Amino acid sequence: MKASRVAAAGAVAGATVLVLSAPAFAHVTVQPEGEAAQGGYATVDFKVPNERDNASTTKLEVTMPTDHPLASVMPQPVEGWKAVVTTSKLDEPLESHGEKLTEAVTKVTWTATGDGIEPGFFQKFPLSVGALPEDANELVFKAIQTYSNKEVVRWIEVQQEGQEEPDNPAPVLELTAADGDTDGSSGAASDDSTAAAGTTEAASADSDDSGSTDTTARVLGVVGIVVGAAGVAYGVLAGRRRSTTA
């Protein structure tokens, strides 16, 4: 009885470990190559894993954000795939970096010309995008993944603050602050660093001066001792000579 209980407990523990160690559900994501700074241009990679073991991914459609239109979107060639960029007129012209936009890229579609993304593999689809908005911390892209068996997975659900991640989350690109921030914190840090460097140099100079002073004092001290010893020796010899002469 004890042995069976131990075996059952072991099985439950093993199953728990397997559940906890199972990899997170993979989905389509977007990451910058380096940084994606507000107001600048960036190269971003859409990473597409194949989550099926009996079909290949043969098509990917990525919809650009409509709240922050991107005037420039250029795909990098991907071997075995054909990319098509769709540009559409905006309902209302928008101003971006001092220019009025009447049209913008609304979608990029990649279609496999070969086997596509086979089971157990993933593929990256790079895009050069810009100019990135200056008044947003992130951009949400919606992606549609199509498999060779005609199955379609829509990665279009937007993460809501305070809620669990949805089953099919849309790819989100995090934007970093632009270089040369306006609050002056970087400049202040730079000034502090310069001041600290100046203090260090001054301390070093004081240390060198102190070292030179100590060395000079020691040399003078040794010279004084030598001169004093010579004077004593001379006095002793002179006394002896006087005694002999007398």
C-alpha cells in the first residue's frame, strides 16, 4: 500500500513538473534590431514560429498601425518568400514630422514561393520602418498566419492592462525614448561626470604635489644628516690634531 502511494505521489509530482516546465505558447512577435527610438527609423523583425506538426506556414499578413501611420515601410528580401507592400489613402491627412501624410503603408504580405515554414522551424521577416511616432510608447501590429492546410490564425488581440495575455496576442513593438531627452537628465549626468573627473584630476594633482613635497623634504633631510656627520667628523679630527701638536 505504501509503495503504491509513493508511486502515485511520484507520478503526480512528475506531471506537475512537466506542466510547469512546458514552453510558453509560441506566437508571432516583433522585435527591433537594436533600438526603435521615438521619432527615428528602425529595422524590426517579425518572428513567425510554426505551431503545427502536420502543415507549413505559407503566408503572413502584417497590418500596420492606423493610429500612427508609417510613411516608409520597406521589406528586406527573404529567400523563398515574395513580399507585397500595400499603400492606401488615409481618411484624413495626418501631420508627421512637419509633413502632411495623405497615404501610408497599411499592410505587408509575405507569400511562400517554396515549402514555407515547415514544422519545427521559425522564420524572421525584417522590415525597415519610420518615421516612428514621437508621442507613443508602443506600436501594435496585427498579423494573420496561414498554413498549407488552409488553417488561418489571427494574431490580432490587443493586450489589456491588468488582464492576462490573450490567446492570440497581436505583436507589439516597444519604443524607446528619443536620443537627447528634453528633461536634461543626460546633460546633468554628463556635467556631474565631468565635475567628478575634474575633482579626481585635482585630487591626483594634489597627491602628486604632496608626493613631490615629501620627496624634497626627505632629500633635504638626508643632505642635512650627511653635512652634520661630516661636520662632526671634521671636529673630531681637528681635536686630535691639536692634541698631537700640543
